Amino acid sequence: MAEIELLISKDKLTVHLNVIKESAPHKIEESDVYSLLSKNGISFGVKKEVISNMIADLDDIAFPLLIAEGEAPQKGEDGFIKLESVEIKQDIQSNEVFNFRNVRQIPSVKAGHLVATIYPSKPGIPGRNVLGQPISAIKGKPFPLTLGKNIAETNGKLYATADGQLSLLGKKINVLPVYEVNGDLNLKIGNIDFIGNVTIRGNVPSDYVVKAGGDISIYGLVEGAQLEAGGSIYISGGIVGFAKASIHAKGDIIASYINQCQVYAGKNIEANGTILHSVCIAGENVQSLTGSIIGGLISAGTHVRAKDIGNALHTKTEIQIGTNNNLFEEEKRIRKEMDTIKAQLQKVLLILQKLAEKYKRTSTLSEDEILLLKRDKLTQTELTKKLELLESELSELSSKQKETAANNIVAIGNLYPNVYVQFGKYKRIINQLFHQVKAQLVNNEISIDIYSEN
């Protein structure tokens, strides 16, 4: 009889049959297979038809052969928030951030207005391994919403408690009062420092300062001024900075074009036209949708995209993509904390084991030992919960680290010589003309490849 063995996966979700010696394969019987399955405790997901077909035609079967398969658990759906305001058609899912570039007019709401609905996470579907043992499902994560100013929550419904404009940054939602200037900023109005949103329906000349706790929306030009927003900034007419404009936002910064200024965004910087001789630093992406990036320094957390990067005059242009060392430091911190908790948990389990053994021997425990037992059981529960949370954080961190591998610089048109490309500590000076390319870090080297929209 041919010798057979079972290959059981580590997660006990699959079982393959392998033939070790095929001196007489036709002598394998179904009873031999089922006997081996029973001996190894395999009771769920057995593929009886596959086994029968294998026995009937051993000569044409490729081994190892899958003969049992469990049911993997299905992760529950994450919670999400749906905005109810009619001006905004986009939902914010748990893995998305509201995109200010889609909101050219910030929606106004009245007190009592239903702003959004929070939908809870779902528990997921448990699985079962080939031993018949249940596998717990991973619960969906609740949407991590932070209620901001003038927002109240009732049974998953978010209501405005004051008149104002809706402001969203990350997972925080506010209704903020509005300061509106119907024309250019001038000496009569002066500088603006306002807790809510600021709307200027005109130009902002040089040397003015506009600060807002929420969003800034300017329907004109910005010259050598200083803008600072706790939310996002939209400038319909673009920025002519005269090398002294300074634009800061914790969210996105959207402008028609950017010329000779310093721009800092916590999220994205986007110009419809050219970004010229400017310092643009974004936590996420920098884009020049239809224009060029020429001169200056562009630094982005993940992506830089433009029609052309550099120019035919070979103007020095620096493009940096950040490799986030904070991710590695955070992983180090989490693993260290997990090791500490595991050590504490081991000590607690040892004490509980000794108390259990004593109770088994004597059927009694002293009052102090009973108190110790109760305390350590609570400690065990708390430590286990902390460990689960840290494991979840580590899993999310691992996903973020994988995402950094997709970071890139894209020139839809030309990538010119004398463009300095940098990914973290890795640098490359472009010394020839490239057309329609993507630069990315591959095996610790900056690779220039043909870019396709598909």
C-alpha cells in the first residue's frame, strides 16, 4: 500500500493529502484516507467527492491534493458616517477622509438641522476550522468620530446646535460661525482672526493676515499675505506670493495656481495650474493637475503628480517623498509595550494557576487568597484587552507600512533634467529627459518607469 500523509495548514483551515511512496498507488483505499483524517481529528469541511475521484483515478491526480477545507471567518463591516446635508453627496467611510477639494461652497446649516447619521459596525461571521473548532470573527471597527463645536448626538443622529457652516477635518465634525467679507480685504476691515470659518469674496493683498479656526474660502487672488486655517483653504484665483506669502492649513489647500510662496498642508496641496518657485509641504499629496512644477521644493508624504516636473531650462527642482520613520518608532513602542504586558500576564496566570492547584488540593482558600484571586482575574481581563488593542494597532501599522511601498512621483508629460528626486534617505538627480514616467523606490533604489493611467 502506498504511504500517505496529511499536510495541515498552521491556521487549520486546509488539509492536503500527499503520497510519500507510490510503489502501489492503486492500493490506496477510501477507508485509509478517512482513518487518517479521523486519527488527526479532521471532522469538518471534508471533500468526500474529491476523495472518491482520487481513489477512482490515482494515476491522473496531482499531489498534494486539497481534501478538507474549513470556513474562514468574515470580518465585520466597519462603521461609517453619512452626511445628510444636501450640498454634500459624498459619504465618509471608516478608511476615508472627507475631501475638501470636492467642496467649493461650504454648506450652511441651521440650528436643529440633521447633519449626519452614524451607522454602527457589524460583528462579522465566525468561521470553523477542519477540526470543527469555531474561529471567532473579527468585529468591524466603529467609526472614530469626534464631536466638535455646535454638534449634538442623539441615537446615532448628529444635529447642529447653532447656525453656521459645516466643517470637517479628518474624523472631526463642527458647525462653526461664519465671518464673511463681501469684497477685497482692506484697511477698513484689517487683519482677521476668527474662531470659525472665514469667507472673503474678493482679493487678499500683501501683508494682511487671515486666521480661522475652521476653513478659509477666498474667491479672488492672494498676494504676499499670511493665511492660517484649522481646517482647509480654498483660493479660487490662485496665489501670487512675491516670495513672502505663507499659507498654512491643517487640512487641504486648493488654489488655481501657486507662485513664489510657502504652502504647508496637513493633508493635500492641489493647484489646477502651475506650481512655480514655491515651497510646498503636504502630509499626503501634492498635485498640479494641468500645469507644471518648476523650481522650489515640493515635499509630500505619499504622492507628487504633475503634467511636467522641471522645465526645458533645467531649473533646479526638488521633489521629496517622505518615508515615515514615525511608523517604525511607533511599531517599536507597541512591541515593547506588548512584551511588558505579556510578562505581566504570565505572572498573573502563574498566581492563578497556583491558587487553582491549592483549591483543588484543599477545597479551600483564605480570605486574602480569595481577594487575590478576584483581583488577578480582573487584572487578567484588563491585560488581555490591552493586548488585543495593541495587536489591532500593530495590524493597522503594518498596513500603513505596506502602503508606503506605493509612494511615487508621476510626470504625465515630461520629467526634465536637474530635478532632484528623493525618497527618504535615497536620492537621485535626473540627468536626462523622460516622458510620461513614474518614479518610485524599488529595492532601495529609485526606479524610473513608464507611467500608464490604466
